[in-house]
Amino acid sequence: MGFPKLTNSRKYYSKQTFQIRKKLLHFSHTRIKKIFKVDTIIKLNNAEFETVNNSYNKIYNHFNISHTNHKKKKFYLLVKIKKKGLSGKNSFKYPILDSNIGFIAQCKKVQNKKNYLKLNKTYLKNSALKNRNINSLKKFMLAKYHSTLKELDKKKKLDLGVAITTLNIKKKIQLMSYLYRKK
């Protein structure tokens, strides 16, 4: 089973919305890549972001559903999602990103479409999971993608498999100062 096509999936990368104090500022994806000298942005939920914040200068394993386009040796900006976005068959809403702290990370390894049952448990070690087991990962993924891919039921989401990006956290940055200066 392939990854389902979203009708508005190109929009996901066209702009990034950051909340700076009470204002929402929009930046083109290309502009963000230029400001921070990264390949793209990896958006993290609260649990993922706290894990990265506590594992600064260490390895972190990030999980996505089915497939990721991350590439080995490339640099990524890790930011916290302040308010989740929404995507479905005919709808799309941008997530609102936190403008306080971010991280620059380098990708060490990428694996796509891994079957949950064949997953090496060492990948669970440096992740946002509280219980380091496969069932915990499945629950985590279903919670993470609860408001996206709404046209798929739980079983179909899990059948897509998991993508793993192993990141080396390099640098902690104050996003707000960068974003205000560069606007």
C-alpha cells in the first residue's frame, strides 16, 4: 500500500506560520531554509520537542508515518508545533509553530516503510516514547497522526509502516531573534 496522495500536499511546504508573542508571522519555506541554512524543517509535537531539548548534543530518533524525504548528512531545523495543523482528503490547515527555541540537527540515517514488527528496538531508545516498546510506538504514531490523514482508519495508518530519521542534535538556537531580524 502506497502513501495516500493529499490533494493539497504541496501547500504544506509553501509557507511556515510562527507565533511570535500574539502575532502570527508567515515565512516562505524557501526563506526559512535560507535563514537557518537547512534542507527543511522537522516539526515536533510537545513530547518530541522535550526529548530533543533534554538530549541536546546527542542522537535522537524521529518517527514519521510510512516515508520521509530526509537525507543523510543534510541539516534540519527542529521546531515545536504550538497548534496542530489539519490535513485530509480535501482540506488543509497549516500548523502554527513556536518561535522560541529551535535546534539544528544533522541526519545520520534514514529508513522508510519499516514494518513495526521487524523494527530494531534500539531505535526506540533515543526517542520521545515513554515506554520503549513497539506497542508504545504504535500508540504514539496514532496519536501523532490523529488530526492528519483522517481518511485512513487506525489499521490502515499502521499498515503504512514507519519511517525513522536518526538525527544528531548540533545546536540550540533562539528562533525569535532570527525571525525578527530576517523578516
